[in-house]
Amino acid sequence: MNIVVLCGGVGGSKLALGIYEEFPGESVTAIVNTGDDLELFGVHISPDIDTVTYTLAGLVNESSGWGLGDDTFRALGMLERYGHVGWFHLGDADLATHLVRTEMLRNGATMTEVTQFISQRLGVTATVLPMCDEPVRTRVRVADGWLAFQEYFVKRRHADTPFAVEFSGVKDARMSTPVLRALEVADIIVVAPSNPVVSIGPMLAVPGFRESICDARAPVTAVSPFVGSESVTGPADALMRAIGGESTSIGLARHYADWIDRIVIDTSDAPAANDIRDIAVACDVTNTLMRTREDKRHLARFVVEAAW
Ligand code: FO1
């Protein structure tokens, strides 16, 4: 079976891990958002790709959900001595990943090639694919202007009310052959409970991406990141409102309705299931909170079996 999962960083990588562990004999491909990428001190950082890769490799920092476990921050401390404010916490070992990526990109490799190299070196047997090879940068408009995504998210701790979101460069992005092929041969496409606006949104904005999913023979199942009217983690609720949507599973079903077949919502939202079915989206109910390894594996199996 070919299982494809569309995901962003922390939330998405948990479900990707559940699928990877629960279906060890199957081919698993994670298509990952790169709209959060940034350049700092001349290095290319791809937070969502690294979060997914480190998670699947069993190397992620379990308490934050990003970065490497047991990393140290001596380089960051030294940068601070040179007067740089270390608002983006780059670990020493993590820095090696960014150095390798930057060097390979400078030598002409694509993001797809770099990502494959890094994930293979870290022992990941799933395929991790960037959503595209071209640079796409998510920007968020707040009261005092447009912010690069990580400035909004990390530097200002997503405390500003967002009013609009854009994916700079996306018009020039193209579907890569591996992404096209993965969607074509998929037996099931899972949309992880990642931020619908800034994690899944950039992928859908890549020209041809939405059409390729609609043309795919695989059923498409999304897991809702909302429980009640709040997102499980991060600012998905505020960002849904910024694009005129509603921050509930019903709002998500409406937002995704034209390209998904099915949505999985949390048990505590069970009363919303019939309203979702009225939007012509099939709906299943289970525990979607992924606190433990067993939770992740349960959700992975539930999602795959519900679609089949
Ligand atoms: N998230 C934070 O909240 N603070 C950080 O300082 C931070 C550093 C960081 C470094 C490398 C990396 O791969 C991810 C990092 N993240 C950090 C996570 C990241 O900003 C977000 O979780 C994603 O971009 C949202 O999906």
C-alpha cells in the first residue's frame, strides 16, 4: 500500500510517525510544507522538513516537538556575544543539518535531493518530500505590516492578531516529479492535523497541487486539528479566522470540502459529525489527541482503516 501524508511540523509529524510505525511494511511518503523556511546567518533552515525527518528518525526533541533531543546551544550563545538576538533557537547539532542543506543547495542540488540525502543518512526509510523545489515563503499580515512567518510565529510568539496570509513565490513554484508521482500512485492520502492555513495552505497554493489531489485515485482523509473551537496546538484558530474561515471541525470541513472525501474529528466533537456530513464530507469520530505513542498509532490505523 502507498500511504501519502500531507503535513507541516509538530502536529503533522506525530501522525506521520504513527503511520510509519503502524504500517512498517508499506510505502509511506510525507509531503511537507516548506513555506516556513528561512535563512539565518547564511544557512537555509527548513523547520517542517527537519521536524518530520527528526521525528521519523527517532531523534526529535520530545518535549518541544522540534529540533534534536539533547542538543546544546553554544553556537547560539556565541552569536549572542556578537550582538545577534538569538530568537530562533538553533541547536549546535541541528546547525549541521542546515550547513549540509545550504552547501548542497549552493552546489546545485534541489530541495528534494537534499531532503532525501538527509533523511536517508538519518536512517529514515519513509520518503520525505518538500512540497516543491522552488522557494515559497509564508508571510502574515498583522497590525503593523507583513511579517515573515517565523517572525510572526517564533519572534513575536504568534501574539499578534493575523489579518491575512500570503505565500510569496508560490506562483513560480511547480509540482516536482516525485510529488506528482506520489499522489498518482497513492492508495490513501492523509491530511495530517497540521495548520490548515500555514501548513497545508502553501501546498494547495502550488500550481497544480489541488488538481493533482482531486485527480488522484486515492481517497483523501483529513484529521481535524480542532477540538471544539480551539486548535490543539499553535495559532490555527486565529489564522482560520484571518482567512474568513471558522476555527472548528465544521469550518475545516467547509474549507477542505472540494478536495477531501472524509474527515476524522475528535470524540468530544461528535455532535458536529452530522453537520459535517451535510457538507458532503464523510465523517468519523475517534480520539485525535496524540499524547502517547499508542495514541499516534491508534489514530494512524483508524484513519487508514476508515478510508478503506
Ligand atoms: N519553534 C519555536 O517556537 N521557537 C524556536 O526557537 C524554534 C527554533 C527552531 C529551530 C529549528 C527548527 O527546525 C524548528 C524550530 N522551531 C522553533 C519550530 C518551528 O518554528 C515551528 O514549529 C514550525 O515552523 C511550525 O510548523
